Amino acid sequence: MASSLDAPNLDDYLPTDSLPQEPPRSLNLRDLLDISPVLTEAAGAIVDDSFTRCFKSNSPEPWNWNIYLFPLWCFGVVVRYGLLFPLRVLTLGLGWMVFFAAFFPVHFLLKGQNKLRSKIERKLVEMMCSVFVASWTGVIKYHGPRPSSRPYQVFVANHTSMIDFIILEQMTAFAVIMQKHPGWVGFIQKTILESVGCIWFNRNDLKDREVVGRKLRDHVQRPDNNPLLIFPEGTCVNNQYTVMFKKGAFELGCAVCPIAIKYNKIFVDAFWNSKKQSFTMHLGRLMTSWAVVCDVWFLEPQYLREGETSIAFTERVRDMIAARAGLKKVLWDGYLKHNRPSPKHTEEKQRIFAESVLKRLEES
């Protein structure tokens, strides 16, 4: 039996004049309507890919790839998990004991002496943040003048993890604008960090945003308040990109002091992917690494220029931070990370497109 490969091609034996020729057909409006959903979906896939790159953890290159290095890697795992991690947990536990033993008496017994109480509480919060950094064997280099506490100024920084706040807080007791969190982080927010003037918000509550806006304006006008710190990206980005800055911090009519934060991934990637791990797991990963290496630059204060819009002012400051920290600028809104379309919506679009294709085939 002859195979299909041996079957003769009739076109080779017939003259071309005898072959039926179909006239070329030009694309009409209906054809364009048929393919437009495909083009739209393809463009959406490209956009989604460039967006999700901002929020992906980058795994380090494996180095234990041969028989000589693998025993050394195993020894490092034993040291990190069997020796360093218990010592770090002990350091963190003792630090919390000392902190609570001093904080609650000061907080409740010095209610009539607000200035003294606030000063001691600020020092205690700075001390506790230093304990956190020590529990990661943090190697932090600060560049530029130390932030000063004065009215009509706000500090803005790029955002990689909640530890950004801890690293900056050990330097100066900032009053940070932060999303409300559940669990033990929420307990610390309510009982401890409110003492330094921190302001909390709910990302999904529109009314909450208006209240926070009023609190921001009140805070920057009072000279006794701690310096105000805002992460205008509104979400954690993987320290390779910087997404769009929200312009609220740039519409307060005060000096904007940029802060650029850059982590060295030689030992650990400090990016907190909140979609995949809790903050407790994130801290555990940092505490089982060799060290957290980071550079922090306090840049020159910036002011709104004559004729400059708040959006242009926002982009100018973002350019400064991106250039100093070596980050790539992208145009996406970071809040899209928390408001992605549901699978049901995607399946419904697929169903509608499939029905339109079937209908078109039946008519042709």
C-alpha cells in the first residue's frame, strides 16, 4: 500500500490554465470586525505581560551546580537555619520584651506630659526598628543629610516591601501613610505606630481616601508632628521598576523630599509579593538569609515650579528617584495589581467570541 507521501500531486500533471482560479478577495468591514476581538486580546496580553513584570519575584541564579559547590551550599543552609535563625529570633524576642516593658508604662503613665511621652515613644519605635534590622543582619547605607522634623514638608519614596518603613524608621521616626493590615501587623499599627502619628487607610474605601487627604493637610502644618512619609506608588514593586506615583502627596503645597531605596539582591530579594506570602513568611525569608543589603539616598527637597502642574511635579520627582536607584519607569497604575479581572469575566468574553466565530462559519 502506498503511503500518503507517495501519492501523486495532480497539480503537477495538469496545465495551470485548467486549474480553477479564485479571484482575490479584499478585506471588508465585516472581516475586520471578525478579527478585531483577536487583536484586542493579543494587545491586552502584551500589556498584561509588561505590567506583571513589575510584580514578579526574581529568583537568584543557582550557584550550587556542581559537586564542589553543593557541599558548601549545604553547609550554608545549616548555618543559616540552624545557627543564625535561632539567634535572630532570640534577638527579636528580647527586643520586643524590652520594648513593651518600656512602651506601655510610658504610654499610660505620662498622659499629662505629651511632649515628653512623644519623645520617648519615638525613641522606642526607632529602637525597635533597629532590632528588626539587626534580625536580618541588615547592612544599610544612608546617603545625604539626615531628615529633619519641620512643618510643610513631606517625604516620598519608592516601595518594595513593608521593611522600607522599618529601614527608614530606625533613622527617624516618620509618620507613615499605610494600608490597614490584619493580624499582628494590625495590632502594632493600632497600639504602637499611632503614637508616632501614622495614618491608616483602606484602599477600597473611597470615603476613607477623603478623610486621609484631610489628615495629611493637617499633619504637614503642625511643627511638632513627626516627618510625614508617603509611598506614592501605593503598592510594593520588585525594586526593578517604578509604577505611576499618586499625585496626592504633591498637592499639599509643601516641600517634597524624595527618598530612593535600592536593595542589593546578592543575598536575598527584599521584594514582598503580598499575593503569594504573608508578611510573617516574608520576614522569615529575610531572617534565614545571610543579610539584607540596602542603599538609601535622601535627595534634595523639591518644590512646585511656576506654571508646573501637579502631575508634571509628580513625574519630575519620580524621575529623580528612578535615576538615583536605577529603576525603570513604567506607566501602569499599581492599584491594578489589586483589581484584576475575575476568571468569570475572562470566560464570558471567550464564550462570546467563540459564538461569533461559529456564527460566521455557518454563514460562509
